Amino acid sequence: MENFEYKSASCRTIFGNGTINKLPDILEQQDLSCPLLLSTAQQVDQLNQLKNILGGKIAGTYSKAVMHTPRETTIEAVAIAKDLKADCVVSIGGGSTIGLGKTISFRTGLPHICIPTTYAGSDQTPILGETEDGLKVTISDPKILPGIVIYDADLILSLPSEMSATSGLNAIAHARAPLEGIKSLVSSLPDIVADPSSRSARSLSFYGSWLCGICLGNVGMALHHKLCHTLGGSFNLPHAETHAIVLPHALAYTAPMIPEIMKKLGSVFPEGAAIDGLNALQRRLRVKKALKDYGLREEDIDTAVTITLSKPYWNPRKVQKDALKEVIRRCWAGEDAR
Ligand code: NAD
């Protein structure tokens, strides 16, 4: 992929290898000089890389971002941002760290510069998912969208191939219309699993996840996301891995009501059909297919059905209790979608 910049009314995206080095200039252009840098505990090396690029000119660091944006973490991080008198937050990481940056920015009004390192696409959406007392809720507000996003494809080289596969499938879950995004991921993810250091495949996959993220930011969510939010928020299942398992099943459930879309989607897969294509892609990417492998118990299925139906999202095919239970059971057991 060529380097490029894309500016919409509310978000500027800077795409290309090595673009992380533009951060000092970007901060200066915005008159910002005191950033709080955010990461997970696993990405402290990348956080330190950022600190070096900024020549140590930062308010401080917070490296305790975790998945599903729990309320306790948010409260602690907001207090630290205020204590350190940060004038902006810079998040470097996947959706977990970006989610933390979004919630701090939303609560404090501090600008948020976002440096994604997975394919989650959260950087392109005005959506924030937060978890409290075992329930994950989402809010949507234009102020949640980060102002500047830096897609440096060199930063994604370190994403382990298993996570690349599940996170890439997570990105495909976001794209309904832009076939280009799905096509880029379907063709590049198997190359990444074969060779995680391939810069060309990484760049193409990051481009695909960016397109899919833009799509997620502009559409409503339906059964797939409702199910994944329930499984993540109430059973603490890992985000990308859960999306990677649920995607073909949620799509198969909805497929009878969206024949034209299914036809277009099918054209992107070598199998010529979307459900067969996704089942095959899961195998090619060697992702786990069963939620029970991530700790969901068979007796949790009924609770998951109840929570999913308690505040349902709109879906092209109405979500019926027994059919939903069968969808979750198949995901739990690791069966192919059909
Ligand atoms: P993540 O951010 O939790 O990352 C998973 C693990 O991989 C972490 O340990 C992380 O530090 C590590 N990692 C990330 N990038 C790496 C890299 N390049 N090299 C090495 N290690 C790396 O996982 P995720 O799937 O990106 O994000 C999940 C979270 O994002 C969930 O909380 C989900 O709800 C949220 N999300 C929100 C939106 C939205 O629009 N609001 C969209 C997608 C995901």
C-alpha cells in the first residue's frame, strides 16, 4: 500500500510505514505539549518507543488498559490524567487501549490521538463500549471519535499471527457494504499467518481494517455485535477471538433476509459463497472455532440468550429465542456455520 492521508469532517487518518515518527509534529500543530500515553501492560515497549520519539516530553504514562473498558480502570485513568495536568491522550494499542483513550477524552474533553496496532477499527467509530457489573453497554456520540489516527503498518508486525487472524476476522464483521475492505483482508490474512513479517500483507490488511472501521463508524450494529458484546461483557470472553468464532454463525442466521448482500459477499471468497468462505477462512487462519475453548460453559448458553434478548439490537431477521440458542450452541461447540 502507498502512504496516504485522509481527512473527513471530524477525523484525520495518516497511513503508512513509519508514520508514528510524525507524532511530535502533529502534537505541535495542535498546540499540544503534555500528552498522557496509554497502553496495555503487554505493549509497554511500544509505549516507550513513543516516549522516545517525543523526547520524553510527556505528562506521563498509564499502561493498565484492559479489554471491555471496565469502569474501575476508567475512573483511575481519568484521575491520573487530571493529576498530571495532561493536555491530551495518545493511545497506542488495540481496541482496549483505544477504548480507554476514548472514554478519558469523552469525560475530560482532552483531545485523543490514536495509534492502532490491531485490526479492531475502534479508532474510526464514535462508539464506546463500557463494562460495569458484568454488563457491557455501548454509547455513541460524535465527541467519542478520535481526532487524529496514525496507521503505521510497522507497528502491526509484532501482532502475533493468531491474534492477527482473529482480529482480521473481527474487522470483516464490521463491513457490510465495502467489499474492498473485506477483499483486502480475505487475501492478506492467510499470507500473514504464513509469514507474520510480510510488510506488504500487513499493509494491505491494515488498509482493509481501516475501511471496515469506517464502515462500523457509520452503520448500526446488529445481531453479531450484540452477541459478541454479551459474550465479552458478561462472560469475559476475549474480543477478537469471540468475533472470529461468531461471525459466520451470525451471518448465516441473517442470510435468508439479505440475499443480494450475500451474493456480493460471496464474490469476495475463493469458495464463491460467504458462509462457506468464512468457514474455510477460519480453517485457513487456524483460529479456534469453539467458545468452550475460551471458557464458556454449556450451562451459560441460556443466560447468554436471556441477556442478548433483554435489550436486542435491530437485525434484518428478527431474533427468535430458540434459534438464537442454537446459534450460541453451535458457537460454543465449534461447529461450522450453516
Ligand atoms: P486488545 O486491544 O485487547 O489487544 C489484545 C492483546 O494484543 C493485548 O494484550 C494487546 O496489548 C496486544 N497487542 C495489540 N496490538 C499488538 C501488537 N501490534 N503487537 C503485540 N501485541 C499487541 O484487542 P482488540 O481486539 O484490538 O480490542 C478489543 C477491545 O476493543 C474490546 O474491548 C472491544 O469492545 C473494543 N472495540 C471497540 C470498538 C468500537 O468501535 N468501540 C471496535 C472494536 C473493538
